[in-house]
Amino acid sequence: MKPVRRNGTLPRVTLVPLIDVLFILLFYFMVTSVYLDLDMIPVSKVSDLPPPVAVGQSEAPLMLRLTPVGNVVVQGQTLRPDELTEWLQKDDRAVRPVLVLPSGQAPVQALASVMDELARAGVTRTRLIRIEGHP
């Protein structure tokens, strides 16, 4: 028994229903998925900061300020993120706690680069600082 074709053409298979199903599945998985904990990096407020430490002590925290361009300012020196590891390894600065204060206009990639360089330098006590404006 042979299948008989009508007019010699096969019917078209449209992809529109398949695309609709894929969008519905995409929407379902987006809504039901669990997002990462966005509080993984501890953010310090002014009340959480440690008390001021005398300048001569080796445990005084280092303050890194991230500029809008993506450079790091530390103790009056402007460094690129790739120079930060070398600077921290001099004089055993990596054992000190580090406070990172990003500018509001600093790109997120620059902050990620600084955090990577801190980890590469062996800094284990890092805090991200956020300054909130008063109404």
C-alpha cells in the first residue's frame, strides 16, 4: 500500500505554535527560578564600621575609593585595578582589613575587578561600604 499525495505537495509545518510554547516555558522558568542571594558581599553602614584606630597600628583598615573611571585611590595614590595586587603585597598590607567605597558612577565591572584583585592579593577581610544620603 502506497501513501497517496494530493497535488504532489506536502503540507507546511508552521513554527508559530512551537515558538509560543517556548515563550510560555521561558516565562514559567523565569518566574519560578530562585535567584542568587544578592547580599553575598557584606555592605557596611556607618554604624557597622569599626571604631577609629590609631594611625601607627598595623591593624588600621585600608580605605580604597573606586573612582567613576574605574581607578582605585588609596592613601592619596591613584592606581589601576591591575596595579592594586602589587601595591597590597608591598609591606605586608594584605593582612590589614580593607574597606572599599565605590563611587555612585563607578561601573560594576570595575568593582568586580577590584574585588578579584583583592582576593588575588590574599586579602581576607574585605568590606564594601555604601554611603547613604540623608533626606
